[in-house]
Amino acid sequence: MSSPYTGAHQPSPAPHQLPAAQQNHSLAFRVMRLSRPSLRPDPAALLRFDPRDVFLPEDALTSPDPSAAADFLQGLLQPPDSGAATTVPGDFTFRDRFLLHDTADALASPGLLVLPQAFGAIYLGETFCSYISINNSSGLEAREVIIKAEIQTERQRILLLDTSKSPVESIRSGGRYDFIVEHDVKELGAHTLVCTALYNDGDAERKYLPQFFKFTVSNPLSVRTKVRTIKDTTYLEACIENHTKSNLYMDQVDFEPAQQWSATILEADEHPSVVKSTIRDLCKQPILIRAAGGIYNYLYQLRPSSDEPGQIKTEGSSILGKFQITWRTNLGEPGRLQTQNIHSTPTPSKDVDLRAVKIPPVIFLERPFMVNLCLTNQTEKTVGPFEVFLAPSVSGEQKTVLVNGLQKLVLPLVEAFESINFDLSMVATQLGVQKISGITLYAVQERKHYEPLPDIEVKCSNFGVKFVSSFAEVNGSILVC
């Protein structure tokens, strides 16, 4: 952590400092932000310093005859114990200075940490830490000093420090009183750090000093989501984009589903060359999202957490859940965000649901087969009776899969949140891949037609050909029927 009184430069105060009251005050506030130092590469660090450089004459490179200097320094440039030296006598180009003798040399790091020279950007989810110093620059002593520090936003005021119960007894001339305040940033937009002091000056006059320091909180990242529903499964895709000027290392990106959902993250299979170990699972490498627009995508599979059909149709069921995101910057400064609730695309609920449960894997031409169907009542009341039949094609095309026997199948009443299974006898009239289409449900009392069952593709084979193929596999010969 950087200190305001260490190093050659002091961190700059907060921008947009507003002037105090137009009167002479013995005290004044100085606000400095406490933030971690940074590593700054220095290209000059690649040019290695050699102690023998101090023996080189100033005109060694510009002299028309550098042989004298070369002879003089030959013993220094090529000592007897140096072996095969890379420096050639009389060659003062320093060409060997740029050779990388260690892998860390490529970083061009001088090994020094640089203190922040500006107030810097403040992002949502970070901890704002500030070093505040109240200085007495007058020749008089200030007594009974009551200090307050608070953060003001558009919605609230948060008290950070209050010495009303234990005032500072005195701040002598040229002295100061220092303290540190911290605040977890949870709102975007303009923030104001308000520092006030109530004190007695040398004339025993009670004075009030307010000072204001403004700063703006920005969003460090954005979360864009897409929701797709396929039958009973919902897929949630989240794209996280980095808006800061530094890399973010994601420690945790967890999706907390709502009560009626269970979530599973879908990840790509690891390469076979990756060695799996217990330590690797415990010490999972954080995901890097690069600065200034880097993105990373997450995919989750959501399923209803309850098997009861009635539980799915609850109030507020469009809420899928929310994300908990934690990260660190290059030097380990933490950040944490929680998104708002993510909603699914509203879909109209159906009173009853008709779906196909089981179909024979092989269907033979002009041979009856059974389609097992399930009718579910998704309401809190008893519904029915119903009729199931094959509706004619809207386009006028002739159907290739027809109902075998009675054209209408009558179903009894269905209790609330209950299901019934039944079989519908059908027959195929053509070979190849055919569609079962037009299976329609009709409520007798309400006189209401429900949407037909989605088309089902089946493969119809010739019974005689299938039999010959099976016989040839067993006996090694073909029998034509």
C-alpha cells in the first residue's frame, strides 16, 4: 500500500476539490487515495551496466584511433579468467549488453515499484481506501477538534469517521492528525467525500471547516446474457467484458439459480495432455480477462429443480437467478459484484400438455404400431373429458401415417396436476422417413381445440426385406419371401 509521505512524489489529491468557506482557517484537509503500487517496465534496464564502464575514456567511441584505448583496456575487457569473451578488443558497441542471460531479463523490469501519481479510476465492487490528514499550517494551536468523514451518493450518506465522543485534544502549530477510512463501493456515478472539522482556534473562537472531494465510480465490467429454451431445458449464456485498463483475474463466477431451478455449468473438455491432480483441482488457475475490452463466455444448463409439474408454474418463475463475481487485478486488489436477477423469456403457459413418450424404433409398412402418449393437467382443477384424433392436413397433402381403427380416442377426466398415459394405434402407408403429424387434443366440455402435437419423424421399412436381411446374418444365405 502506498503511503502519502514515502517516496519522492506524493499521490495527487482527489480531483474537483471544492473550496472551503471563505474564511481563514488554521486547519486544512489533505485527502490521498491508498492504492497498491505498480510494476513499470524500463527499456533502459535491458542495457546492462558493467563496472568496467567507469574506466572507458569519454572519447573512446569518437576518437579516430581507438586502438590506444583498446590496448589500455584489453586486460579489463578480457581478463585471463573470463574464457571466451563475447566482447572483441576495440569493439565498443556494447552488443553483448542486450543478450538475455536470464528469462526475467525479457520483462525489462528494474525491480522497483512505482507509487501512483494520480487519484486514478474507482470501479464498482472495489474498496475505496483513503488516507486523510488534517494539518495545522497556522502559528496557533487548535483545540477540541471534532472530525467527521462521510461519503455522499445520490441515494444515501454513509458515515466513515466521527470523533464527537472523543475529540482530538489539540493539533499544535505545524502538526497534523492522520486517519484512514475505507468504503465498499456499491453504487455507480458521482460520489462526494465530505470532511468536516469543528475546533477552537487560538482566539478561543469556535470554527467550522467543511471540505468536499468529488470522484466518479465507473462500471468495471458488463455482463450480457442470452436465454434459450429447448423443451424442458433452459440454456443461459453469459458474456463478461472487461472495461478497466488493467487485466482482471476472475477468482469466482458463480451462477446462483432461483429456488425452482438447478444449474450446471457446461465447459469444454480438457486436452488429453492436461494432467489431472488433486492439487490442480484445489488451486484452480483464475481466468484471465484482458484489459480494455477482453471478454469471456460462460454457458449454464438450467432444469426445473422439482419433478412436480405444478411447481414449475409458480409466481415469479421467470426469474432464473443471479451471478456472484469476484476478481483480482495484477497486484491482487480484490473486487466483487452481484448482478441483478436474470429473467427468462416469458412463454405462455398451457393448461394441459400432450407429448409423445415412446415410439417403436422400427416401423413396418402397413403393420399397426402403438404410439404411447402422455396427457398432463397443469392446472389446479379437474379438466376433461378429451378427444384425441388426427386432424387433416392444412395444405391438403395426403398423410402417410394414419390412425388405425377408431378415428377418435376418448379420454376420461384428469385430476389437478395429474397425468394419464394412453396408446394410439397407427399405421404407415409408405416406405422411408415419414412424419406423424396432426395429432390433436379436443376438450369436449369447453369445446376447445389445443395446438397439435409437433411432427414426429419415423422410419418405415418393408417387412419382407427386413426379414431377409436378418435371416442372411444368421445363416449366411438369402431366403426370398
